[in-house]
Amino acid sequence: MPLTLLAEQALNGLQLGLMLFLLAAGLTLVFGIMDMINLAHGTLYMIGAYLAATVAEASGSFVAAIAAAVVGTAVIGMALELTVLRPLYRRSHLHQVLATFALILIANELVRIIWGAQPIALNMPAALSGPVELAPGLRYPAYRLVVIGVGLAAALLLYVVVVHTRVGMWLRAGASDREMASAMGVNTAWLFTAAFGAGAALCAVAGALLGPLLAVQVGMGENILILAFVVIVIGGIGSVRGALVGALLVGILDTVGRTALPALFRALASPEVASEAGPALASMLIYVLMAGVLCFRPRGLFPARG
Amino acid sequence: ADKIKVGFMSTLSGPGAALGVDIRDGFELVAKGEGGKLGGLTADISIADDQQSPDTGRQVVERFTKRDRVDVITGMVFSNVLLPVMPAILASGTVYISPNTGPEDYAAEKCDPNFFVVSWQNEDTASAMGQVMNDRSLKNVYLIAPNYPGGRETLNGFKRTYKGAIAGEVYTRLGQLDYAAEIATLRAARPDAVFFFLPGGMGTNFIKQYVSAGAQQDARLYTPGYSADEDTIKSVGEPMVGILNTAQWAHDLDNPANRKFVADFQKAYGRLPTMYAQQGYDAAQLIAAAVRDTGGRIEDKAAFRQALHAARFDSPRGRFRFNTNNYPIQDYYLREVVKDGAGRITNKTIGKVYTDYADPFAARCKMK
Amino acid sequence: MASTLHIGLRPLPTLVLVASLVLLPVVLTAVDQPFYIVLASRVLIYALIASSLNLLIGYGGMVSLGHACFVGAGAYTTAVLVHAGIGSAWLAWPAAALAGAVLAAMIGAVSLRTRGVYFIMITLAFAQMAYYVVVSLRALGGDDGLVLPRRTGYGFGLDPHADMTFYYAVLGVVVLLMAGLRRLLNAPLGRALQAIRDNDVRMEAIGFPVFRIQLAGFVIAGATAGLGGGLLADLNQQVSPSLLHWTQSGTLMVMVILGGAGRFLGGVLGAAVLLLAQELFSDVTTHTALGIGLVLLAVVLFAPAGLAGLWRQVAR
Amino acid sequence: MSAVLEVDGLSAGYGTGRVLFGVGLHIEAGEAATLLGRNGMGKTTTVRCIAGLLRPVEGTIRLAGEPVGQRGADWIGRAGLGLVPEGRRIFPNLTMRENLVAFAANRRAAADPWTLERVLDLFPPLAPRLGNLGSQLSGGEQQMLAIGRALLTNPVLLILDEATEGLAPLPREAIWRALQRLRATGLAVLAIDKHVDRLAAIAARHTILDRGRVAWTGSSAELTADRSLWERYLGL
Amino acid sequence: MTAPPGLQVDGLRKRFGGVSALDDASLAVKPGELHALIGPNGAGKTTLIQLVSGAERADAGRIVLDGAVIDGLPMHRRVALGLARSFQISSVFPAFTVLENVALAIQARSRARCAVWRPVAGQAALFEPARRVLDVVGLGARSDIAAGALSHGERRRLEIGLTVATGARLLLLDEPLAGLGPDESARVVALLRTFKGQAGILLVEHDMDAVFQLADRISVLVHGRVIASGVPQAIRAHPEVRRAYLGESTA
Ligand SMILES: Nc1ncnc2c1ncn2[C@@H]1O[C@H](COP(=O)(O)OP(=O)(O)OP(=O)(O)O)[C@@H](O)[C@H]1O
Ligand SMILES: Nc1ncnc2c1ncn2[C@@H]1O[C@H](COP(=O)(O)OP(=O)(O)OP(=O)(O)O)[C@@H](O)[C@H]1O
Ligand SMILES: [Mg+2]
Ligand SMILES: [Mg+2]
């Protein structure tokens, strides 16, 4: 494999990882830090993308689209937290699973009713739509570089807030012992609503940013959500650092698997076997990774620390 | 009979829903046009969602055959739903009319008098594209499809006619999101052209990413019509321009039936019809025609099947008839996605690939 | 003595329930609605599968998001056996259960080293692997799955393709296993499982082999789910990867929570309500999911203990 | 002299079961009071009500004159209640330093406000453990941390529910001494502890709970004088 | 080698990251002896119990019970060999009634502890002994309420009850008196006294009155090291112990 290709594939791995992190970031906040199992996280991601697409269509401005998506999704998120999730904090995780699963079903139908079953378009700003020359012979989509940048920024921001600010400490405290946290003078109810809104906003960023690369359609959240969960669990629930590392691991491993494995099998096994086993193994690689990690580190790579 | 009961089961939820919805809209358009009748008989159409799951599909089929006791079933989009439930349908002696997938099995040995396909055999459009590549003397083509039977079928169809060399053949994960890695490898292989078959969201993702990587200049994209139809165009937008695809129909075909269909469809639903819509439309037309020809005496199954096989109706696609295996014999066209005068991005017919094309499996079908 | 844990068996209601289940097909045939016999069989099978998951989630505190892969194992085992010409239910169904058990033993042995959400995710991981294996193996029909030319037979000149016969076969199996499950939960092992859910560290500290007990529970649940899968394969006369898809595991979990995790009839109620609701809604609208979603939301908000709990609230 | 805490006719319980029946309790500024009684008599339940962690069935609670009424626990906390809860309840997923500083406040701009340094002076064993997660602390370290956490909020009323449980003799003594000093600064204290004799030396007023009712109230002198109380209500 | 009966702990080490919780700690508990382990907060007492009971693995050192090395064994096997521990922070089964809590501990040593057929309810063999234990720890009147609804002190007593009910020959008790009111303390002290001779006890406790009443021997742990070990009088007089732990109060 020529060097430029190697470099490009490395970038692709990194980029896929950060794509996943964009979604995992919000999930780390809500699921990791606040300790709520929110299956509807992918739904917020979908809503973000749809809002962005709609506004972009209307205004023609990508920036406006992102802004609108962020605000809109955050509001929707907080509304959900107030109406549906708040009553469930005192109950077991199972209730959150059921409630948020219901939200997925409802949201998907509503989106279909409002926007129709056909996927809708969300295009990247013309300025970024082309590739840029990173090194001689290495052209890389400008837009994906933006994704990389935003992903890293989100990681940094989240890390600082969660680990180094009082609000972050209150969140973690409230997650482990709500009652005691409020006895210490923290208004946990509103803190959590706000944090959930922030999580939703991060979803919107992911949705709006990935929209131009991925189909904006009903159910777009579900599959990528699973990957986001995988990322977080590999990294260690509640750890921002872990989530980032997990995301990069998954991104790179998946890329390597998809490119190298089939070739490898073709070299080793009969084409029959190869064409079958190669893709199969490539598809399950990240799950093998997760199972492996949990087998030896049952609480992820970075057991809960900021 | 005083009315005809139609069980319409399609994928109306989940990522595949767009296709099912188009088929349904096309189908209902005919009944609407006749004021709720098909071929003069009141049409009692019960619509159900298979959620793209054979399990659910099986459940619905049980309801259609055992409870509603429908005369005709139609609507399924995906072969992974159709193949598992088909035995149950045929066992119940109910007629099935496929408005989309046309699997190999039922085209060959397992062909059945109760099984009709108004769309195409799964390999047809791909074979047509192989022909196109030969005509354009493209010598080095790169192939991409998802790792599932449908994907392999399509690539086989392509290879059946394509004569040149194959730069690479990649099978990706079903429902894959990111194709950056595949695209990079692909470009390193320096092919003349890329033939891809990635239905639904996968196609959207691939095209968006392929174009943003600036690869369109190096190797142009070729695909079966259903990966480059109005729905995909709607979801991808600008980047679609320049993609070549083959289909049995195009919305700009110049014949009266088609002009009527496209006009009516746009009037009813405010969007351009897709192949799926046209296929659903013809499924309904086929039923209507058969009802009409039997004078509404559909309880005479044999006669009804006869009438269906005769298929006396004007298809928007132009010339259409059934082969001995109840799969179509029809023409195939080459379409290109262009930005038309009105600045609207859409498919434009730029040539005919096949005339009266029949799938290669009919020979293995015993029916006469 | 006062016990919150012992699952009593009130003879009269039980008798009524079983009796009505026995009479159901007779009635349905009388009114010429064979379709609902098939539906009832499906409900029964899912009731069994959901109950096996309830044993894990509700009683064992092992929240598994990979249960569908045991169902799949059983289903594919049956399908493969039928294709191999082994058409007797007396062989195929036990084999299905065995397949489920073996798979559960392997997955459990690894997964049970983790706790809580990590357990949820690792079980999911294994289920996904199973899914991709099945999708990719052409021998198993890949994405198209396998079609069973005929159902497995019971001998005694019974025709498994007669909806009623099949229904009774299923009913027999389900009633038997539910009885066994109740017995198990009241027995020392069942108690131990529930105590581990409550406080696993303490259980180890008073001398229980926690890991082995949980594994036992996991395997029992896997076997039951496998058997359920076998029945499902027979019912549909077809198996496909969608049986193993993670959304399937999710749906099973939803059934359990909906019905009431940790309530003996929770799984049964959940399966029945969810399937019947689906049937009902899909009959009147194509926006089925919307209706289902609203129902689930209502239950979780207003019936914290699930339908089985609601049952009690109303009873009082 | 102003009352920091006034509890009147307090009744409360869990679910349907009643636990408290008309409990009354008054604490003046800078006063140290105790709540005594056997296990299960309702001491902690009383505290939970005062801290707003349990809704009373009836009765009124006033904090520094303000009726607490339907206020949330967080308001009460900010209003100057420093709680050292039964069973420590430090935050396991925060480091010791975070546990201390996250809720620190200098509400009353006190003459000598509590700071991290002062807390570490009070409990030298904590210093080397500042980086440990709460879950990685010994029982006693957790207990000291819980006290330090409450002090750092610079409360007007400090409630100690079995705050010396699991403490070695030396730190226990340190706390008694600290309490004595604190009272000089006008901090009011409500203490629940098994070391009644030590409390008698520090606190002025004592209340004994028996099955959710106030069985006796009086001064240290009266308490120490009347041994029958000890046998009847404290089992000594 | 033939170690004497009872519990033998040699050179235990345990590090947590930078912290050295146990650093070459050794002690021996003779059968039937009540051996108190005292020391400042954070000295490593609970850690030692964690290691001996098998909840955590030691970095180095050896644990011998009645001559058999038990280092490698999982916790439940050690319990089966007659070594049970109590928790400093109560650890009970909140969803079970108080009686069922103790019955579990009895079940743990019954042969049919994992039987799958005979219902537990109404197995007198489990519940009769359980009631006796509850009477001893003074929870007889509370036997039918959920353990989660117990007050702190009541839960502490259930904690002891659970440990006792395992019928172990060697008990590791981590601050059993903490959180108990005066009379309850007295009751538990009396209970422990009855065990003398029957079962060996390693008692971790900060209540010096109780310790000096009960202990046959006392070991003092400071910074993970046993700095002194001997009869109560000796320990009480030991200057270093006074400085590091007792202070002048209990002179
Ligand atoms: N969460 C709860 N649910 C139900 N009942 C409870 C709960 N907590 C305490 N109780 C009951 O309330 C009564 C008083 O409990 P409380 O904790 O106030 O006693 P206490 O005086 O603090 O005892 P201790 O000295 O043991 O802490 C007890 O009988 C106890 O059983
Ligand atoms: N998981 C851990 N990670 C890091 N340090 C730990 C961990 N567990 C305990 N420690 C440290 O090890 C030391 C010994 O802890 P241990 O609980 O054994 O003390 P102890 O003697 O029981 O004290 P106490 O009397 O307060 O209960 C303490 O300083 C504690 O901070
Ligand atoms: Mg208390
Ligand atoms: Mg300790």
C-alpha cells in the first residue's frame, strides 16, 4: 500500500472515530455523567439533522442551519426532560429504557408525518465541498477536516467542563446521590434539565455536521447510536477521555478491518471463503473489540474519572 | 365477484420506507383514478407494513390469506422479505404480483402461475449497465455492493454482460455509514469507472462522500436506476449530477400513458414519480386490466391468471409483456442525472440500451 | 409466614386462564377465524421467550440486550435440522433448547464478569457478532434466511400444519415451562438468583458461588429462549437474521418491562399486549409505531410496576 | 436572642407508616443541642425532615425565622444548613478535594470562614488522600470528609447525625474540641451521637426521642443528674 | 509446613496506586480467641479484612486457615471453610425481609442451597435457626419488615446477624459496634463474649471500652504495619500506641 494511501486511510480512521465521538460526546454527558440510559439520544441527533436541513433549505446558510438546529434541539431536549424523564430519575434504569424507546417510536413516526418517508437533502457549504491538498498526492475532503476539528473541540470543551468546573462536579455528584447533592445546596432538578439540553445540543451539532456526509432520513439515529454506545463503553462510562480514545480505537480498527481484512483473506483463503469471511469479520470487528476490552477490563479502559 | 380484495403489504416504516411509500402511492393512484375501483370492481385494498422484517411479513400474510381471504397480494419491496413469505402465499393459492424485487428462484425452476413480476428480474438493470459500459468501451471497472444476496445478484448481473476487466470488487457491510476507506482504496486502484449498487441510505452516504472526495472527476459513477432515482436525488441533491443509470422506465419517456401517469402522480403527490411509483402503478394497472378482461369474474382463478399473463394495459414504460415465467419482456434505457433548464436536478433519458430484453433464467422455467 | 418473594399460585384464576387458553381455538374455529389461532400461537411463543428474559432481567438482575441471539440459535438449529431431513419435533425442539443453552453458557461465561450497563453492552456485542455471522454465511441463506419446507412433526398421526394442532403443541410446551419456571423461582436457586440481584457482594460473602449461580440462570434462560426460537421457526416456517437483530432483543426487553420486570406474569402480559396492540394498530393505520409508542409511554409514566403491577393496583 | 431552628408538631413517616408524632425542637443561635434515643426512635427521620429530604405529614419548621414549608432541600442547604448525614454519604465518584471544594461557600462572610486548609488542620489524615476518589477512602476518612464538607459550606446550623461513627479516638476528640470552639463563633449545632457523656459536656440542651415522640427535654445538668432517664431511654 | 490451627496472616502487602494500604502486616488469631485489631483511621484494617476474606487479592503475603493456604480461593470457598466477614458499611438485602435475609445465610451452608425444586417458603430448617439469630441480635420483633426499611442501627445489627448466621468458625468483624446505641452495643458485646471459645474472632473496633473488655489479645496497625501485639494491659501501656492511636483520653 503506497504511503499516501496509508496516510489517507489513517486520516479516515481518525475522522470516522471523531464522527462517532460527535455523537458520543452528548451521550457521555447524559448517559455517562448524568447516568441516564437515553435510547432517544439518536432521535435527538435525527431531529438536529432534520432541523438543519430544513433551515438550510430555507435560508441557504449552513451556519444559520447549525445554529437553528442547536437551539431547536436543545429546547426539545429540555422539554422532553421536564415532561418524560424527570419523573423517572427515582426509578430504575429499566424505566428509562422503556420510556426512551417509546420516544424513538413516536419521534420516528412524527418525523415521517412531517417530512415524509423520503430522505431529505442537507448539503455542505460550497466552500468546503471539495478536497484540499494536504501533501503532494494526498487530497482530502475539506469538510471531513472540519469534522475532525469540531470533534476534537467538542472533546476538549466537554473535558474541561466536566472535570475542571464546579458545575461538572455538581453533575457527577448529583448523578451518584441526587438527594445528598441537593442537601448540599445544588438545585439538581434544573441542573439536570440544563445538562440534558446541552447533551441535546451536542446531538444537534453532530446531526447538522454529519448530515452532508450521511443520509438524513428517518431512523438515521438508531444504528449510529449503537456505535456511540460501544465507543463509550469501551472507553469507560463517564470518562470523556475514555470516550475519545474509544471513538478513535473504533474508527481506526473499523477502517483497518474494512480495508485490510478482505485483502488479507483473499491472500490466504479461497476466493469463495474470502468473499464471505472477509466482510463478515470486518463487520463484527468493533464488537469483538468491545467484548475483548470488557473481558479484560470489565469497567472499560478508563474506569470512571473525568 | 362484486369486489376485488387486494392485500397490499410493503415496507412503510424504517429506512426502507421511502421505497414502499412510492410503490403504494403509485398503486393507489390507479384506484383513485377509477374512483375506488379496479377494472370496474370495487377495490377493497388493505394496506399493511412489513417493517422490512420477514417475521412481521409472515404475520401479515397470515392475516391476508386466512382472515381477509384476499384475491391478490402485492407490494413487497425487498427480497429478504419476499422470499421467506412467498411459500405461504403460494400455498394458499393466492396470486402475488411483485412491484419491485424479481428474484432468480421464481424466474427459473420455481416459477409459478400465481407469481407475477411487473418490475424486472433483479439482474436486468445491472446487465443493461454492463452493456452500456461495453458500448462506451470502458475497460477497467470497480464494483461495490453490500454483502448480502441482493448485492451479489446485482454484481453477477453486471458481470454477465460486461466484457472488460474488473479493477476491484468490494462487498461492504449492510447499512454502512462511512465509505471514506473504500473510496480511498478505490481511487488508488485507478479505475475508468465505478459501478455501485447500494440501495437506500447506503447509496446516499456513498454518493455524498464520493463526490465530496472529488473522485467524480477521476472515475464516473454508474448504477442501476433504483440507486439514482428521484428519491435519492432528493436526498443527495447537487452531488448527484452526472451519475449514469439504467432503468426500464424514465419520467421523461415520450408516450401518452407516461405523460398521463407523470402528470397525475405529480398532481396527486406533488413530487416526481420514481421507478418504484411506476412499478406500483403498473401492478395496479395489471390487476385492473385482468379484472376488466375477465368481466369481473375473478373467482375463476384460471381465467384470472390467464388475463393477468396477457397483461393488456398501457404501461408508462411503453412496450411490456410477460415472458413464460411471468417476468417482464421490456426495453431498458440509459438515464443521466442532470440539472434541467428550470435548474431542477432530475433524470434525463439519453438512450435505449435493450429492446425487448428477457431475463436469462426464463429458459429454466417449465411453464409454457 | 409473610414473604414478599414466594410466587403463590391461586388455583381458581390459574384454572380459568388455562381453561380459556385450551378452549380458545375451538371457539375461533367455530366462528371460522383460523387466523387468530395462528396469532395466539405467536403470542404464546413470545410469552415464553419474554418470560425467559424476565428470569434474567426481573429476577436475576442480569439486564441482557442479546437475548435474541439465543432465540436465533434455536430457530436456525431447527431450520437446519429440518433441511437435514430430521423432521421430528421431539428431536428438533430439544436440540433448539440445547443450542440456546450452549451459546448462553459461552456468552455468559465471559459476560458475567461485567456488571450493570457493561453487561448490557457486552451481551449486545455478542448478539451482534452472532447476527453478522448469520448474515454472512451463505450456508444459512445470508440475509434471505432459510425457508422450512414443512414444520417438525409430533408423530401419533398429528398434522403440525393444522393450526389447531400446532397451537396445542405450543400451549403444552409453554404451560409446562411456565410451571417449571415458577417452581424454580420459589426454590433455593431462584431465591439465590434474586438475592444476587439485590446484593451480589453480600451473597458471595455469606458463601454463595455467585458466578456459577448467575451462569446457571443465564443458561436456563438461554435454553428456554432457544426452545422458543425453535417453536418460532416452526410457526413461521422460515428463519431470517432479523430474528437476531438487536432491535429484536430490544423488543423482547420492552415486552418484559412493559409487562412488569420481576413479576411472574410480566413477560406473558408484555408479549400479549405488545403483539396484540401491534396487530390492532397495524389493522387500522400504517403509523403503528406511533400508537405503540404512546401506549408504552403511558404505561411507564402511570404504571411504574408494569402491567402486572397495574393488575395489582386495580385488584386493590 | 434569635432562634436558628424551630420545629413544632412535626409528624412524618415513610409510605403509609408513621414514624414521628408531633416532635418539637428549638435551637438558638450559637447553641449546641442534642437529639438522643435508642436505635429506630426517629432521630434521623427528624433530621431528614429538617434538611428537606423528607416531606413532613404535618408540623412547621423554621430556619433562621424563615418557614421552610414547601422549599426544596437545595434552598435549605443554601440557607445555611450544614448536614453531616448518617452513613457519611460522601460522593464516591468525586475525589476528596472535589467533595470538599465543590460545595464550599462563604455565605456569612464569617470572621474566620472555613477553608480547605482549616479542614486539613482539623483532620490531618485527610491531607495525603486529597486525590483519592470518595469510594477509595477508609470509613473513618469518609466520615472526616463528610464533616469537612459540611463545614466548608460555612453553615449557620450544623447537624451531625452520628458524625463520630467509625472515628478513632484521636479524631473523635478533635471534633469535640472543634465543636466547642465553633460555638464561640455563633454556630448552632444539633448533634446525634452515642457518646452521650461527651455530648452532655458540650451541648446545653438535650431532647430524648422515644418511638417518635419527645420523651424528655432539659439541660445537661438535669440529664447528668437523672440516671433513670439513661436507663429508660438510652439503655445505660 | 504445619501451621497451628486458627488464622495465620504473614507479610500481607497491598498497594492502591501510590498508597500503600498494607505493608508487611502479620498476625495470628488462635481458635476461639477474640483478637482485636485497632489502629488509626486509614491504617489498613478494612483492607486486611478485604484480603483475608478474599474480596481482594494481596500483592504479597500468605493467608493460612487451620494449616491450609487459602490465598487463591474465591470468597465463597473461604466461607465454606468457616471464614466469614462483616462489612464496615452495612451490606444487606434491602428487598428481602429481615428474616429472609438471615435465612439466606443459613441456606448458604445447607446442602440444597441451589436446589431447583423444593420451595424455600416454609422450609423450617432455614427459618427456625434464622429466628434464633434474630432474637440474639435483638431484631426478633422486626423480622417481617423489609431490610431496606430498617434504621441505621437496626441495619448494623442485621449485618452482624448475617455474618454470625454463616456459622463460621472464624469471624472477621469490621466495627460491629459502630452506629449502635449504648444498650445495643452492650447487647452485642455480650453476644461476642458468648462466642469466646467457640469461634475465633478478629475484631476491628474503635470503641476502646468494648475492645479492652473483650479482647484476649490486641494487635495495633499503623500505616499498614503491626506496630504492637499483645494482651490488653501491655497495649494500653504501650507508648507508641498511645501516641499514634489512643491519645491520652483513655489513660
Ligand atoms: N426508608 C425507610 N422506609 C421505611 N421505614 C423507615 C425508613 N427509614 C427508617 N424507617 C423506620 O423509621 C423508624 C425511625 O428510623 P430512624 O432512622 O429515624 O431512627 P434513628 O433514631 O435514626 O435510629 P438509629 O439510631 O438506628 O439511626 C425506624 O423504625 C425505621 O424502621
Ligand atoms: N481502592 C482504593 N484506592 C486507593 N486507596 C485506597 C483504596 N482503598 C483504601 N485505600 C486507602 O488505604 C488506606 C487503608 O484503608 P482501610 O479502609 O483499610 O483503613 P481502615 O484501617 O479500615 O480505616 P478506618 O478505621 O477508617 O476504617 C486508606 O488510607 C485508604 O485511603
Ligand atoms: Mg439514625
Ligand atoms: Mg475500615
